[in-house]
Amino acid sequence: MPRYNPKHYNSRAYKPGHYSAYPRERRPTPRKAWRYTAAAACLLLIFLFLTTSPSRPAPKETAQPIDPFGRDPIERSEKDDEKPRWEEHEGWLVPFSDSITKNRSVTVLPPSREHPVIYTFYHANAERDEQVKTAERKLLRIWKRAWRAKGFRPVILGRAETVKNPLYERLKVVGDKNAKLWHEILRWLAWGQVGAAGALTDWLAVPVGSDEDNVLASLRSGEFTTITTYQGLGSGLLTGAKAPIRDALEGILDSINGSHSKSLLDILPSEILSKKPQPNFLAFYSPATLATHYESISTTLTVSKAAGLTSLAELITSHLHLTFLNTFSSIEVLTPHTPSSLILAAPALALANALTTCASSPIPNSCPPNQKNCKPCSPSSSLPHPFKLTESYANKSSLFTIVPVPHPYTLSSLLHPFSILTVSQIRRTPTRDPWLRSIITPSKPLSGLYTLPAFKSLVARSTEPQTNLYLPAEDSSAWSNARIESRLGFEIPSYTPC
């Protein structure tokens, strides 16, 4: 009989005694590793499914922060303990923002893009009449609003920037014998003190024209190496870098004594100036332009400067509105599911009615100085076009569409006659997201999960240029004059929010 050897048999397979002559075969230990691996893989897939959501890749070029409610990208409130309501993120094209922010009260916006700076200079003389200062400040607001609507960050320079320039001490030695040149040098000193490069305009030069102008595109790039002037504008528009501006100022201060020139451009050597053709997008209401094209205002300025500047502000506002009417062939108000949801379009209808009403002007039937062949706005002409109601969105650059965006609960309560609206009732409706599906082009049907990203992309594209206006239907503050005018770039005197 073989002797017991613990190396060959374990305690379970061999028991000494009766079965020692007939030992049982060793039973191999079951291998369960593959079961644990499969279970771990299933748990990992479930975790990834619950913590991620389908998203589209972020675009290479993102638009500036788009807020259909007209608020700043980050808005703080005392009610939410100073927590931001907006957050910029590369993956903003997701159906629901809380998949990124983990907070339903925070909305994800596309990353912001830096706006190019545009400068102007204004020196408020203490000896000026108060009515003149009021009229000038109104013109400054017009200048600022118009440039901001074109995608710029307008900055008004003053005496504070001038005195910070080291060359200002040399100017005090020269004196102010030539008042015209003195003001021009103050303007250039302030311009040369701020930033590395930029564009300087007169505050009577406003963008009144197409966004596709080549000069406007170069201003947006912000890349300037030399001092550039533009034909027919004089000092109305200048571009340059900080170093050339400083060199030009040093040369001016050395040669200003005894000069009877009325412009610094006449003193500067021609080799340091670069001249380009006159841009088509800029309207410069200089004294020479007023005397040539708007003689009545020029005459009023000689009698009463305050009254003349007030009339000029009204004229520029009417020209900005006229350019808007000439740009678009029609103004439409998007109202799907009419007449059920027509009540939601009340503020949009009031705005459309104001936009299609001719603005008051001291010189009726006049055109901007850079658009001599425009269509004037008058009852006898083809402008303004009456606005239209539409139930489907048409993505055309020739149309300006006002879109009141309703809250889903608001729209559901109007479309479905339920006494108590619940989530289950909304989910059982045959058509899900009816308002979004009416906005998205029917020729490109999308599943319900990707309808929201498509709408977000549509809103982001609508601001460059501004061809659509998306505003919440229930928020009356979003339809205020200030917010509407800042988006469009001009004042609408006949508009009264509902």
C-alpha cells in the first residue's frame, strides 16, 4: 500500500484510513476569473452611460458668448449666493447644460472671443454750455452703441489718458498757440498711451453699411504696423501701432512751432503715413460733410450749437435705422402654432411694428453720406416693408427674424388643455418638442436628443452678422429699449415694450 504523501494529495482529495488504498482523483479548483472580468466590464459600461451624454465635437472657431436673454456671460445674483448663472465651455453643444455644470441653474455658453478695441477722444471742457454737453454725450452714446453692434469694444479716451503720456510735458512747453493742432495733439497723445495698437475714430464717424467691407475686416483683426489714413476721411479714421505713433508725435512736437496747419496729417512726413482707399461702411459727419450734404444742420450749428448737435443726433439715428431697412428685404416674426401661441409674440409684434416705422429725421428722405443711392424711408417709397408672421424658420441673410422663445411649460399649457400639467402628460403627447422642431429645418430631421444642440448652433450663428433676434417670450426685461438697441446698434424712438 502506498504511503501518504501530502505533496500529491490535498486534504479534501485524500483521507487516510479506509480509502487509503483507493485515493480519489484531485478535483481542480473552478476558474471564475472570467466571470469577475465580465461583471467588472458591465459595471464600467453602466457607469459611463450614466455619467456621460452624447455631444458633438466643439467647433474650431467658436462664436462670442450668445445669450438669447440679453444678459452678460456671467451674471450674479444675491438669491443664488453669488453663484454664476453662465459658464463658458468648449463642449457647449450638448443637449443639456447640467451634464457639464452638474447644476441645472447654470447655462453653458461657447467660449468668448476677444473683441477688438476701437477708440475715440472726447475732452469735456468745463466752460461749455450744459445743453451742449448733453447733446455731445448723446452723440457719444450713438457712436458707442453702433460700434458695439459691429463686434467692437468701444473705448472713449479723455484728458486722463493724455496726461499719462510722457510726451505731454513737452507739449506744455510748446504751448497752445494753434488751438486746432493743440486738440489734435491731445487726441494723439491719448491714443499713443493706451494699448499696443488700435484704431482711432472721430465720435462723429459711425459704421453705417455692410459688415462685409474689407476695411472693417482689417479693423477686426487688430493687426496694425504703420499709421494708416483713409482717403476722404482725414482724421475721421486712423489705425496704427504704438511705436510709430510715438515716433510721429516726437516729430510733430519738434516741428509744431510756427506751423499754421490745421491738421497733424499735414505736418507728418508722407513716408511714415500709409494711405488707403475710402471704406464704404463708415459715415463721417464732419463739418465739411454737413456743409455739403446737410446744409440745414450746418446752419443750425452756427446759430445754436446745442440745437445743431441735437438735430445731428436725430439725423444719424434715422440713417442707422434706414440702413437696417435697406439691408433686409423683410422683417418676420416667428410664431409657430398660431393662433394658440400668438399671445407669446406680443412683444415681438410691438418691436416689429416699431422697426417698420420710419424714424423721425430733421432732413426727411435723406441718405447717409456713404450711401447716396439708398432707398429713403417715406410713405411714398417702397420702404418700409410691412412685417410678416411666419410659422417656419427660413435661414436667409436677406430676412431679419424676431424669435420669441417660450418656456416649454408655457407652450405646453397653451397647446394642451390640461387643468394640471405633469411631466408624464407631456411625454405622452404624440409630438415631442413641437416648437424646436418647427425651428429646425424639416429637410434635416434630427432625433429628439440632438434637436437642442442644433438650435444652439443656430442661435450662435445668428449674431455675425445680426440677422435674428432670439429673446425669451415671458421675460419683459429682455425686451427693454436698452437691450434691443444694444443688439441692433441704433435707437428706436417709436418702440414701447409691452
